Amino acid sequence: MESTIPILDAAFWVTTGAILALLVLSGLFSGSETALTAASRGKLRARADKGDGGAQRALDITEDNERLIGSVLLGNNLVNILAASLATALFTRVFGESGVALATLVMTLLVLVFAEVLPKTYAITNAEAAASRAAPAINLVIKVFSPVVSAVRWFVRGILRMFGVQADPDSQILAVREEIAGALYLGHSEGVVEKEDRDRILGALDLGERAVEEIMLHRSQIEMINARSTPDSILEQCLNSNHTRLPIYRDDPDNIVGVVHAKDLLRAMHKLATSDDETSKSLDSFDICDLAREPYFVPETTTLDDQMRQFLRMRSHFALVVDEYGTLEGLITLEDILEEIVGEITDEFDPDADHPIRKSDDNQFLVDGAMTIRDLNRATDWNLPDEEANTVAGLVIHEAQIIPEVDQVFSFHGFRFEVVAVKDHRITKLKIRPL
């Protein structure tokens, strides 16, 4: 009994207290690292805007993740190694040579449970709150360890450069858009986000990456007015048209001289019909170009985001798309851009109010050839590539390398494509089903 008394002296309790304190510090470092790296910067910004100083500090120190992680890892390793050394000395003093193995086992369990799993679980569960609370202490640690961390960073970058790796601490691993898109896809897969909501938000985010040529109405489908036509035929064409704005050309469809609005035409016709002159004489003197508005041309490479801003700035809904040589390629409207966000917009005047995708009798999808691949993917949750072609018909022609004939069948990208209808070397209808 007398031999055990010196073992449980003041040094024993001081060492034990030091080990426990170091375990607490280790848990603080581990939890802080997890909280600061897992916390959403958007949520931290929201907390900071409400006056949370800790959240603002967390935002500041996470600007340089390399410095943050270096400082936290340095502190964490210091306290873990020191705690293990003290525990080894303590257990060796109490149990002799067998104390080394016992100290390793006990410290492994204590560090695993109380310095790793427990604090990190809490940090993941309450990432933003934990990051806000830990930020002031971690900020102090970063300042204390800054010289050492800077030297380590310089050394690490030198080693990485030897292997051809360029480390850029200012670059973000994921762009903001990719983070949002990933969160939306994850939320949809877990049933938290509806497909329609996901598609609308992703559609809005994609506007800056897509050009007007991808969604414009091709020139072959544009309805135009010939300025040389008689007033009666022009009026009849406007009344029979499903569109309120029609381009006007003279002699050559590429020679667009203006755009007429149905309301302007009806006002002019009403004025002629109610004038004192004879109606027939008034109609003979009518010139559609007098009502035409200045045509608005845009390059085919303009992004949808820029074009929508231009529409809103100019209070216009209609633009003609030209290529680099000034040749008319198609037209685009504000509605076309909005449809990329909210989906197809139809009204009572649309000739094809039904969805361009229908289920055929043989359980295949009957698709309009002019439908864009993006719209098809959105409607079916498929992943057909749209890098080489904008429309479904264009994708088939690109992959087949020929102009297909009716009833020809192709298989690529995991889908079966059957050509149903062709008109003027254009594929107008296809049947598609996953293989």
C-alpha cells in the first residue's frame, strides 16, 4: 500500500487534468474544423446580416480555407500528440512497461469518442451555429499559428509543384451555380424539392450560359408579310395569324424592313374604314410600311440573360436573330426566354396547345423533331447530350451522319430513335424510348 501512495500524488492529478483539458481542446479543434467547412456561406451571410458577429467572423476566416485548415490541423495535432505523450508517461508510471500499450488503447478510445465523433457530429448537425460560436477562438488560433502555417504552406506548395500540381487557395472547388444545382438535384432525389421547382430554378440559372440561337424560331418557320402584297391580303394574313407581331420584308425575305403589330394594323384599318373617303380608295393608298416599327436585330451568340435584360430595358418583346454575316437566322421573343424558366406557355391561339411529347400506342414517346433536347430532358428526366445539336432532329442527324428516311431506326446514348415523319429533308416526328 505504501508503494502506491507516491503514484497518486499531485503530479498524477495535474497530469490527468492536463490530459482532459487537451482532449477538450482537441474536440474544439475537430468540431470547429467540421463546422467551418460544412457551414453554408449563404446561411452564415444571412446570420451576419442580422447582426451575428460570430457568423461574420466565420465568413472572414473561411475566405482562405488553406490557412484555416492549416491552423486547425496544427493546433489539433499539437494537443493530440501532447495528450498522448502525457498519457503514456502517466500510465507507464502507474503500470510500468505495460502502460504504453494501455495508454495507446485508452487514448485512442477517448480521442475517437470525445475529440472526434462527438464534436463532429454536433458540428454537422448545427453547422452554422457551431461555426458562429467557434469562429472567435479559431480566429485567435489562426493569428497565433500564422507564421508557422505560412511556412508550411510554402513548403507544401513547393512539393506539389514538383509533381505538377498548382495550388490556388483563392479558387472555389465548386462554383455557386454548381452548388445550387447539386443541392436542388439532391433535394429532388430525397423528395424535398418538386421537379417543377427544380427545373424553374435551374432554368433561371442557365440563362447566362445559353445563346439565343439555341431557342430561337428558325427562319424557315417565321411567318412574314410581303410589303408588296395588297392591303386586303395583308389584313387577311394578320387576322389568320396566331402571332401579334409579324416581320415585313420587301422583295427578299432577308430584307426585313420592319415589324408590324396587329394592334397598329387594326387601328389603321379602323381609321380608314371610318374616314369620309371611300373605303376602297383609302385601302388602295394604304402602305403597311407606314405602320412598321424599326426592326430589332441581335447576334445569334447573345446569351439569354443579356437578351432578357435588353428586352426589359427597351420595353420590347421581339427581336430578329442574325449570324455574323448579317443573314437572318430566326427570331426570339421574351416569351421564348421565359419558357426556358417556367416551361411551355400556351394560350387559345397556339396551334399546338398539346404537349409536344405524347405517349404512342406502343408505349414509346412521340416527339416533335423541332423540340429542343433541353426541353425533352426536362420533361422526361433524361440526359441526352445537347453539345452538338439543339433539337432532337438535329441530334439524330448528327449521330446518323445522314438525312434519315421514314421508318429508319437508330440507337445511341442508350435510346432508340425511330423516324416517323420527314418533310423537306427535316425530321418532323420521332418515336423515342430508352433501351
